[in-house]
Amino acid sequence: MDDELRQRLTELGDIAAELDPESAEDQVAQDRLEAYREGIRFAVAFIEDRGEVVEEATPPMIPVPRNE
């Protein structure tokens, strides 16, 4: 993972941390940001592994945003 991508993931984490967990709207936004970050991490891991699939590997637990 390159430094620019790491920086962007950090920025997304900072934005998510600033959201108010008591606000339902902010909680949805925070969940979406975290799902986006996990998706990026999964994609990077997949690309870095050159798409090699290990049959016994468990899929990543990517959080899904709640629709409330």
C-alpha cells in the first residue's frame, strides 16, 4: 500500500472520528466511511496478493452501513 493511500485512509478515519455518535445521521455516515475504508483495504490486499485465492481463507468482515 503506498503512502498516498495510507494518508487518505487516515484522513477518512479522522473524519469518521469527528462525527457525533449520538446523531443517527452521523452514525450512518461513520458506518459508511468505515465500510469504504475496509473495502479499500480489501482491494489493496487482493491486488498486492495478485488475486491469488487461498481456498481455506475466510472472507473479510466488511461492515455494511445500516439503513435506518
